[in-house]
Amino acid sequence: MAAVMAAPLFTTGLTGAVTVGGALSALTTGYSLLQGMQSGVAQDYAYRSQAEGVKAQQYAEGLKATEEGNLRRERLLQALASQNARAGAAGVKGQTIEALQLKSMEDYHRDELQANVQTQSVLSGLERQRQSLKMQGKEARAESKRGLVRGLANIGLSFGAGGAGGAGGAGASASSPLTVQSSYLSNKYPGIAARTPGGFGS
């Protein structure tokens, strides 16, 4: 009779050991998932930082283009004034002066147009680079969230299956380490918990 009664006790002890082992495994997996989430956030910040650097470069390129434009206009004005002075001193006719000044202005407008096209090309390229970095950062963060949701869903399914096979569903009790971990994750990432079927660890 004593031998018959010992069997349920042994079975219960074995089930408890398996449940504890599963909970520790779940906690380890949850910690890894959190690390993955934090890595995604860090990547997002890194990409955003690079994007801000590109934005600063855009600003610098804009200032450079403005300064170069001012210098071109100054050179044009100096050229026109010099032509007027030389023409007046040499007694050059008005039509000749107008032709020289027209040539100087045509050269100025041509250089200005080329510079504007080049500047716009540089700024457009930098803007594409900046937007690409921002999108990569958002995708890294989003992928880390998706990985966290998938991992927690797998943990929940594993514990659900374990609880159904254990005595009295002991592996899915409210006081288990998984429940404590799920409560922490729900508070830390409420938006993700809302998208996880049944919540974290369900």
C-alpha cells in the first residue's frame, strides 16, 4: 500500500521540477528578447544620429552655395565697374561697353545656373541619404518589436502546452516566474502587449 501511495508523490515532484526548469528557460528567453528589443532601439538611435549628421551637412552645403553665389555677384559687379572705368578712360563708345557688360552678365548667369544645378544635386542626394537612414532606424526598431512579440507568443504557447500536460496546470499558475516576467513586460511595453494574442505569456 505504501508503494502505491509513493507513485503520485514522485510524479508530482517530477512535474514540479520540469515546471521550474521550463520557467527558468522562459526567463532566459525573455531576457534575450529584451536584449534584442534594446538592440533595435539602439540601432534606431544610431541611424537617427547619422541622419542628423547628414542634415548638418545639408545646412553646410547650403551656406557654401550662398557664399559662392555672393562671391560671383561681387566679381560681376567688380567686372562691370572695371569695364566702365577702362572704357571711360580710353574713350570707348557706348555700344562697345554694352557689349562687354552683356558678355560679363551672360558669363555670370551661366556660372550661376551651373552652380545651382550642382548644389541642388548635392542637396537632393543628401536628403535621400537622410531619409534612408531614418527609414532604416524605424525598420530596426519595428523588427525588434516584432521579434519580441513572436518570442513571447512562442513562450506563451509552450507554457500553455506544458500546463495542459501537468498536474492541475501547475506550470501556468499566476505566481509563476513567467507571470512575473509577463507583468514586467506588459508595463514596460504596453503597446506590444496589446498586439500579443492574450497578452504576454498567455
